[in-house]
Amino acid sequence: MFRQALLGSVIGALLAAGLVAHPFDTAAADLLWLAATLIALVPALRWVAADLRRRRYGADLLAVVALIGAVAVGAYFAGALIALMVATGRVLEAYAGRRAGRDLSELLRRAPVQAHLRRPNGIETVPAATVGPGDLVVVLPGETVPVDGVLSTEGVFDESTLTGEPVPVVRKAGTDVRSGVTNAGAAVDIRAAATAEQSTYAGIVTLAGQAAAAAAPVARLADRVAVWFLPIALVIAAIAWALTGDPVRAVAVIVTATPCPLLLAVPVAITAGMSRTARAGVVVKDGAALETLGRARCLAMDKTGTVTVGHPEVIDIVTAPGTTPETILRQAAAVEQYSPHVLAKAVLGAATARRLNPAAAVDISEEPGQGATGTVEGDRVRVGRLPADTDPVPWVGAAARRAHLDLAGIIWVSVNDAPVAALLVRDRLRVDAARTMRRLRAAGLRRLLLLTGDRVDNATEVARMLGLTEVVADADPADKIAAIRAEQHDGVTVMVGDGVNDAPALAAADVGVALGSRGSTAAVQAADAVIVDDRIDRLADAVDIAQRTRRLAVQSALTGMALSLVAMIAAAFGFLVPAAGALVQEGIDVAVILNALRVLRIGRGRRSTAIDPLVARFAREHERLHAARASVRDAADALTHGPAPSADAALRRALDALTADVLPHEHAEETQLYPALASYLRDPEAMVTMSREHTEIERLVERIRRHLAESPDGIGADQIDDLRATLYGLDAILTLHFAQEDEALFTLAHNPREHDAGVAR
């Protein structure tokens, strides 16, 4: 940047000095302009020699011809203008590239080089590369987390480098933290889960390094276009000279023919597009990947961890008559809190969502493949598979049937060898998955495929909910590669995945995209682009940016070339002398480069800063309302056995939860969130449908209240049918309403909902 600016400054100074001297001494002015021309000619000859050594030639050769021609015919002022044009073009290219690539450079500079380990005798500073799994790493305030790990203490982190979100995030003890984020609070201890080389940030840095060093394919295309553009310019110049006998016209043609729009605008657009995707949360390896992504027509994706959250969650609890979900969850969590199994985390997550503290457990043991067992409050509690010798009882069959219909797995809870509950678990869809698929279809992707090793029924259900066109289930890595190869016959194919088994398919696809926050190192290294946070909608952002980048690159190049051709013809007919032609070409260069830099503004819609805090608040409340919503279904199920005291108690618990938690939440949304959203969307009627659902929810809650008011001593048999219909209807409306808000509203905010994180205030 400095060298190019110095070259341009010297040439500009000589040109200006010549203009000042010209009224007084034309010979001195010509000498100054000749000096400017020769100063530009020296590096230009070096650039051409470098191209010729690589057995290619391009626009630099045409610039050299123009400079030599200007000197040969004595058009020194035109030569100085050409020199200034070449120099300023180089400065603009260096500036645009520097501006466009600063996000990638910052990512590289932030790679931590040292870490602090907590030792028995104090804190030891060591190279980050020497940290291993199990080490206790101390991250001081303002430092970058060097490795992936698990927090030993609560911490506050600035994740803006990876996610673009400016608001610090609070993460609780026991949650995962990614390398590359900055400690924005007090010093914290992190138990390393991987080496620095195997951590999330290492793969991202590797891609960023490749991005900084790689050249854009469209830029190489620009050189190929210059190969035929140069002969055209020379032919037009030769014809003009031959027909008029005036070599000045030939020089004027050459001056206006310099194809800087190709050499400068196209790579500037591609590099700026890579920078824009980096700010949108996607690091692209090189210009080839970005340009290819802009031509994508097919998307293949993994299921688990890509369009789903990647871990099982408890979606329903079926209990034996006379038991409550809260009691069962406390007992199950007591046994599972010491287990590393992924299903144990699902049980603990369900207990946390219902604000239940696990009971005390002793004598805990775990049998692989069967489950965990422990003594809780004097009872022997088993969590896992249902023993083979279990006596068949009606509720057990009903629970198994519901799990089959919901395509869910079952965690059985037994107390003193008798089954008392079935916890239904499944890997739920990401809240932003459906919206992302709609955006990709709107962007022109014709085929959306799901490639998964999961069962056909689970995969088909996910594909149906997302509107995908095809499913390949029970697929191993070889099957995924075969599917990718088949799709490539019909167009550019993109593969999205996060696991080790996705790495071959990511490498085989035209563009591989990995989820870097939780994806395996193998997937990150095999990919052409990495989504650095845990939002699949970043993929749609990247496709939008890639398509717009390609359009602007081609638009800038073609427009500049067309204007240059018009100027060449004008010069051939004598309407432009060399000096005027140089000025015209300079204007063309500046115009197309500025047009290419518009890529940096892609996707900059209206900021949602004003609604972000509200959306984040209500998103967190959705998590806390899980227990209240579940109590509605529990009460409806309890009524199956008639007007028993346990059913009456379940119904009253549900009403208390609805009154204390759900209705205040809905009222706050109606009076605070919805008006803010209507103002943001600039449509006073935008939230009418959601408001109508609030009204229906309140109506059904009031109906339940009237039922209980009429039966203070217990519900009667004649109330069962209407109460069950009301409760199941309310459950359906709540489920739909919360899903609509999660997908349609909370994706508006820049700070998405997180399960284990809160916003620092």
C-alpha cells in the first residue's frame, strides 16, 4: 500500500508541476511529464516481465504499449496521465484489497500464541501449542481463549470476532467455550478439551490464511479476457493509423484501451465479497469458493448438528398413574448427573428447564448399553433401557406407541424395579432451519437434499418439515459422495456438514461448508468455507453475498469494457486525443472500482439494535416456560383415567403455571414486543395474527378456570371430555404459537437465542 501510494504521489507531483510550468516553459513541462511517464514505465515493465515468465500477458502489457507510444509521438502530457492512471489504479486496488481483507487479517492476528496454566505452585505461561486436553487454562481479562474447553467458573465473553455480535455473552460454569473468543470479564478457568491445533479456531485460522494468500478465479478470467482485448485494441489502433496516417490516433486508441476495469474491479469485488462473508459469520477459503458458491444450484446437507441442534432433548414425559413428571425428573436427574452419556445431558437439561434441582443420590453405578442405577431418597432408581422381564402394563404400551408416532427415543425410569415414566427424546430442528431453506430456494437453489446416516422415517420427517426435495437416509460417507457426484451433473453442488463422516463429502462437493463452532476439525479442514458460529442461516447470508458479488464483479467488468470500447472508437475517429483519452479512461477506472466496492455494503439492512434486547429477553423466557407448557399436556393425559384426585391436582398445577407464567409472558409480548416489532417492520398490522393467538390462549385458560371454579372439591366425570378437549387444544395452540415466534420473530435479531448463554448487562 505504501509503495503504491508513493509511486502515485511522485507521478502526481510531477504531473502537477508540469501543469504549473507549462504556461512559462513548455520544454520544462514536457520534461516533467516525460519523467512521470518513465517512472511509471519502469515498474510496468517489471510487471509485464513477471507475467511473461508465467507465460501469460494481460492489461499491463497494453499499459506499457500506451506509455511507449506516448513517448514515441511526443505526447508527454498524455503519457503522464497514463502513468497517473496506472499508479492510481494500483493504489485503489491496494486500498480496496486492504479494506476488504481487514476482517480476515484481524482473524489471523488474533490467533493466541501463549496460554496460562494453573499449576499447584502457581500460574505458568506456556506456548498455546503445548496445551493438552485436561489442562486447566487461566484466561485473563482481555485475553483470547487459546483452546476449546469447558468453563470451570462462570465467565463473560466477547464473541464478536467469530459471530459479529457486539454484546458480551455470559456463559455458566460447565458449558463449552470456543477458542478465539475474548474474555470480557474477570479471569476464568477453562478445562481444555482439545489442543490448540485441534480446536475450532485453528481450522478457521487455516482457512483465513488460505483466503489471504489465494487469488480469485474471476481475476484470472479477467486476464484471459485481456488476452483477446489486447489484440482488438491493437487492430483498431493499426486501422486508425493506416487509414489516417496519424500515429497519434493509434496512441489515443491504446490509451483508452487499457482494461483496468478487468484487472482492478473484478478482484476488488471478489476480495470485498470474501470480507463481507467474514463479517456475516462465514470465512471463505478463497475467491474460487466464493465465485462458485454464487453459481450454486443444489444444496446437500447433513442432518444431525446441521439442520438439527445436534443433541437429544426431552420432548415429552409419560408417567405411570399416580406419579408426577416433576418427581420423576428429580429422581432421574439425581442418577444421571454423574453420567457422561449424551442422554444423561438430555435428562439434566429437562430438569433444568423445569427449574428442578436433582435429588441426592448414592450407590450410583452404570452399565454400558443399559443405563445408570442409584439410590434416591431410599428408592432404587434406574434410568435407561426397560428391563426385558418387565410386566406389560397399559401405560407402558401407550408410551411406546407415542414415541413411535413422534419418531422419538425413550429413556425409561424405573423405581424399585417398576417402570414409572418414559422420557421421550429426539434431536429437534434448529429454529432457523426452515427459514434458511426458504431463503435458499428464493435464491435460486433448485434442489435441497438431506444426506444422513439416520433412519429413513426420521430423515423423511425432517425433510418434510423443511420442504426438502430429496432424502438419502442410512448413508455412510461413500453414499454421501455418490449422491454429491450425481448432483454435480446438474449444476454446482454445495455440501454442508459438521461431522468427521461429512469430511469426504465436503471435499467432494464443488463447495464444502462446515459448521465451525461444533464441527469436527476434519470437517473444517475439508471445507471451502466455515460458518464460525452456530447459526445455519449464515449459509443463506453467504449465498446471497456470493451471488451479489458475482453480479457486481461481472457488471463492473462488462460496463468498464464497454465504455473502453466506446472510447477506443471515439479515439479512432479523432474525437479523443491521447490526453483526453487518458482522462476518460481514468474516470472509467474509478467508476467501476467504486461500483465493485459496493459489495462491502451487501446485506446491510436496517439495524435491529432497538429490538434486539426485547427479542433476546422473550427468547430466554420461552426456554423458562417449557415446564408451564408441559404441564398442560400432563394435565390432559392425567384426565385419561377419569376424575381422580391426581388428575384434579394436575389440572390445578397447570392452571397455576398458566396464570403465573404463560399469561404474563403473553401480555408482555402484546404490550411491549409486538408494538416494537410492528414499528420496526413499518406495518401496524404485522402482528395481528399473533395477537389473535394470544386472545385464543387467554380464552382457553379462562375456560379451564371456570371449570375449576365450578368444582372446588374436585372435578366431575361430566367435565372430563370438555376439559381434555380444551387442554389438548391449548397445548396445540401454544406449541404452534411458540414455534412461530421462534422462527419468524427471534430470527430477526442479531443476537440469537442460546441454550446455555445469557446476555451480559
